[in-house]
Amino acid sequence: MILSQKILTWFDKHGRHDLPWQKNPTPYRVWISEIMLQQTQVTTVIDYFERFMKRFPTLSKLAHAPLDDVFELWSGLGYYARAKNLHKTAQIINTTHKGKFPTDYDAVLALPGIGRSTAGAILSISTQQCYPILDGNVKRVLARHFAVDGWNGNPITLEKLWQHSEKITPKNRVKDYTQAIMDLGATVCTRSRPKCTACPIARSCAAKKLDRVKFYPMPKPRAKIPTKATGVLMLVSHKHKCILLEKRPIKGIWGGLWSLPECPLQTDTKDWCTKTFKLTLRTTHEWEPFRHTFTHFHLNIHPIFCEVRDQRKPKSIGLNYQWYSFEKTDTLGLPAPIRRLIDKLKSLNQPTSMLSNTINIIEEVS
């Protein structure tokens, strides 16, 4: 029995068949799911996908929605460039493809945020066109089965993996096969503790024969990750129950999201806020710093609670800064660590409580 048929036979009995994007797998729905699933686990994506499709059931609705609405539904998924590219791509399709997701491979590949593997997955699952895929799960399966040496981010190694993927992708049942090999990597051929005894292709697996399963895929050569630090200001008008937020630039980390204003460390916070925002602070208090890890660097975040001296409602500061009531922050696209800071603020009812409490934020990779 050929490799793909073994995988399909396993999938028929053990694969996942009730995922929400498997129902009515139109190119639009599959596209949304594939983008969400990039570097994110299925269990996490399910709820996000269902909320997203409820708000944006069609490509046209997504294309005409404000970017802030997209960020709101994406908040917590991380890798926010994916959300920006989704919105941008929907607008491009709406104008250049008459609102219909293209089904030509080259046209799909030309869209923002869609690479070779994602294009192949979209078309194979939604239109049964025969294209190979090579997401993270599939790379792991193939690297082990064929004992492919080298880090899979290396162009030479990557090309070897693509050759294997192309060779074993069947012309029949390509939709099921695409889901099957992804499932195999996600549930059996896992990164740690792979279930080789449950694997349908274990008998022909080169890594297993060599007793080197744990060595594949080979890791990326380690490089020292730099560390940066910043202060974030929780500028609160307790009397009016609002907080100052900053709309971050589209380019850069957390691009386009609402966040807390940043300030230099080792500076007089009261003086800096007076000069920068024309605000007089009643009190300031430093909360416990925490670390947030991005792909290329660590960011040490130092939260500073600042109570604004306010007799009247704070005035608008500019286009990129807005005062929001604490209730309204629930509807905004906020980075996960910033949302947790604000949620902690909302849970503290009295200014004195805000000053005396510190918080610990769980480190997360985004």
C-alpha cells in the first residue's frame, strides 16, 4: 500500500472530521481557517473561527469592515500581521476578483499573507485541486519519515521536504489527504512524545528505523535573542472611569492595535506626562515588571499606574490617543498582555487598591 493510502486509511478511522471549517469548505472559509491555524493550535482556533465567521460570514463583509473590528476578533491569537493581511486580502479580492475568492493557484499565491503551502491547502481542501502542502505538522512528518537532515528553514532542506510532499500527494481524495497528513502531524507525529505505535506509516519511517525520531526535524541553530525594555503607562481617570490608550502604527509590533502609551524608563513619570500629554498626575505607582517574548526578541514591560488629577473629563490628546471607558475596552483589539493589565485594573475598584496591588503576568510567545 502506498504511503498516501496508508495515511488516508488511518484518517478515515482516526482523523478529525467535525472541525467547523470542514463544514461547507468554501475557499473563503478554508482561507480564514488556514491563516488562523498558522502557528496556532486547533483547540485555540475553533472558538476564534466560529466568532469570526459569525461576524464576517462573507468575504464582502470582511472587506468592508473597519480594521479595528477585525483586530477585536483577533485579540489573543497573536501574530497580528495575519489579521492585517486577511483584511487587506479581502479588499483586494473584493475589487480585483469581483468579491469571489480566486481558485487559480497563481492568483491565490499572489495575495498578501498566502504562501505556497497555504495556497495549496486552500485549493486542495475547497476545490479538490491537487497541490502539495508543507505546514509545520507536515514538515515534521516528512522530516522524520525520510530522515531529512538540516533545519527545515534552510532553503536546501526545505526544497527536499517539498520534493517529498509533491511525490506522495495523491491525485485522488486530495482534500481528505491534505487534512489527513496535517492531522497525523498534530495528533500522532507530535513534536514531543510522538505516538509511533499508533502511526500508520511507522514501519517505513527512516527516523524510527535509525532510533532517531527525537532528533528530527533538526532544530534551528540557536542564536541569542536580544532583550528590550519599555515602560507602559496606565493613565487612569478614576473619577470618570476611563483610561488613555494609544493606537499603534500599522508597521511594527502590535501594529494597528490599541495599547498603553509607552514612556522611557528611568525618567520622572509625572514630569514626562506633563510635557508629553499636558496631564497632571496625582499619584504614580510601579507594578511588577514582566516579560513578553516575541519571535525575535524579549520585551521586559514595566507597568506604571498613574492616577490623573481630574476635575473635568480629560480632553482628547490627538488622533493616536483616545480616552476609553473601561467598559469600552472590551470591544477593542488589544495585545494579550495589555488586555490582561487592563482587566486587572478593572478588577480593582478603589484607587488605593490599584496603588497597593501588583500583578504577575504569565509569559507567552506571540
